[in-house]
Amino acid sequence: MLFRVIAATVLAMGFCMPDLVGQTNIKAESAQGDAVKAAPFSWGDFSWLQGNSRLDKQVLSSRYFTGDITMDINYNWNPQHPVDHTNSGSTATFRSNEINISYIEAGGDFHDSASGVRARLMLQFGARATGVPRNDATPLRGQFDLYTALRHVTEGYIGQHFNKMHGINVDVGIFKSYVGLMGYNNFENWNYQNSFTSDNTPWFFTGVRIQTFPTDRLKLEYWIVNGWQTYGMFNELPGLGFQYVYRPREWCSLMSSLYGGWDTPNMPDRFRFHNDNSIIIRYLNRKDRLISKAAFSVTADLGFENGGGVSPFGKDPAKPAQNFLSWMCYNRFWLGAQQHFAWTMGGGMMHNPGRYLALLPTGAGILTQNPGDQLDAWDVSTGCQYMPSTHITWGLEFVCRHANVPYFSGHGGVTSPNGWNEPIGNTKGFIADQVKDEFRVIASVIARF
């Protein structure tokens, strides 16, 4: 049975986790008098899923607006003690050995069931507001600073809901992407530090999406976007994507994605393809035992680039291979009848010749992205979470990561000999201290309302 489920998810194709907030209202009537069906996936409890919020209700909720607020603070201990307190190669932690205001998100959904008009605005502040967009070079094309304009917006779109099938949504703007399974908001995840598959795949897209729900267990989603985690466009053609999410039972969720685009600066002939597949299975659910619930998630990605001097898997030195192969697997146990405690363990691997999807460490020239450059890495982690209510998570996590090239911050840091950026520090002639192995302990607290 499990083999058949895994085979189904590998064959499935999709793009992004469901955005269900505000898309339907149970037992409401539309302006045309049509009965609105129950929201898709509302028939089961999916709060246990990796990459899904466990909130059972929103504190700020009214007929036309549903609010959402998150505060995420961590202390990221690194035994290397980088002199500049900089952490490399992560979109979850950015500074080490100090209290870090990682993520503040506030906003919500505007919705009118009578007309079907909907909008979502989520603003972000904290370290992630500058750490995540830094690999997007499209703001450097042409005038007007898109970093300043958009880095504090995690989601901002307007759209229309149609009461056809089990719902159709057409939205335009900037959206969160869950390619790589894990949610951008760490409150939704079983673990704090993302594996390489999630860290090196997009957290956001800008463009148009169409969500269709043929049944209350299936979502098909279509995208026309500016590019791969970009505010603007590198070249002259948009990226295209398709998503599939299927939850046949409450204990099972299948998700898969397909993306194609032209996303390399000054390389209009280089095409990028990416496929992402995930399966999440809850294999234990009994509240009368010490281990009251257990689940696992498996994600596998296949991507490549072709053209512009590279090939997907070739061995020709004139056209080096440019591909992305990765996987990650996590297992989670919930403890006790109240399930206030949970323990997660897992990890993953990444193979990325050409480093075209590499999350570049901070500092110029530290990691090149020339065709043929190799980047192979793996990570393992284990951590416990204490969740006394549905609105707060206290976490403690141990992380070990390794790369085949110096990738992580060493004691000398990545800014200057004394750990400061210019003009206080002097980067002239400075060589960043990068190491191949990293061990970290992350203490975190996240509250969401």
C-alpha cells in the first residue's frame, strides 16, 4: 500500500501548498444565490502536517477580515563563535550567539463572500526580511529599488473567488511558495532549521495563480510568475508552474510541483526545469499512549538547466552538467494525550553542480557559481518542541551540516578580521573564513495568533 502511495506522489505534479484562507464560507450564499460548498480539505484535521498551521482558530476574525500575527525569536549557538556573529547558508537563522529577532509577520485576509472579492496582505520584519531576498538580483535591473519596495511584503495579492466545482480562485500579486514542503513561517514546521531542499528552493513568487478545487480533497494550481524567487524578471519570458495537492485520507497528504522558466541573468537561452515531490503519512494516532501520534515526511527534488553553455546531465567539458538532486526525510513523535510535546529527527542531502540554486553565503566572492562548480551537502537534525497551546511553540534543536567545499562560517567570520563591515571594518585583502562542517544548537520561541 505504501509503495503505491509513494508511486502516486512521484507521478503527481503541483507547485505550492494550499492557500485556503478566505476562499469559501461554509453554508453561505453567493450573490447569484448559489450555495457555497464547504472549504476544500475542511473535512479533516490536518494540523499535524509538516508545513501547515496547527491553529484551530484565528483570534482576529470578522465577517470581512481575518488577522494573522507571528513573532519568531531564536538564539542560534555556534561553537565556532564567528567574530562577526554571521551564520551562512540558511534562511532560518542569520546571526549566531546572540538573541535574534528572526521574523515578525502581521497582516491578514480581506474577504467578501457575497461578491467573492478577496485580498491578502502580510508584512514581514526582522532578519528574514533582508536575509531571504538577498539572492534575488532582479532589483538591479533597471531603475527603482524593488528591495525597498517589496522586501517587507511576504504576501500581497488581490483576487476573485468563483463558486464553481469546490471553488476557483484567481489571484494576482506576490505569494508564498512551499516548494520544498516546509512553510516559510516556522510555526508551521516540525523543525526549525530547514534542510537543503527547502533552503535552496523558492520561498516566494510574484505573478498570477489560478487555484481550482475539482473535489474537496484535490487542488490543481497554475502559475505565471516573474521568475524563481524573484520580484522582477531577469529575461523576457515568464516562468510557468503547476501544482497538485491530494489528501485522500486524513492521515495522508501528497504534493508535487513542476516549474519551467528562463531565470539566469543575461542568459535568455538557458532554460530551468524543476520538479518537487512530497508525501506525508501519519502512521500512528492514539491518545492513550506515551507516543500518541507519529508521522513522517519524504521530499525529493529533481531539477536542471539547459542551454547557455550548460547541459542537464552531460559529461562534455564544454557544456558542464547543471542539475539539482536532493531529498529530505523527517519523522515526528507527539507525546502524551494532550500532545504538548513533540520530538522530530531527520535530514537530507543535496547535489548541485554549477551551484545554480545555491544559497550563497554572505560576502562577495565566497562561493562562485561557474558551470561545473560542485556543491554536495548533507544535514541531520533532531529537536524537541513544547506546545502548551495552539498559539505558541518553544523549541530546542541540534543541527549538523556538511558540505564538500568551505560553505559555513568559521571563527574568522565573513566580513573582516575584526568582524565589522566597512567603514568600521576593513575588507581589503580579507579572505572569509569558511569551513566544511557546522554544528549548531537553536533555541526558539514562536507565537502566532
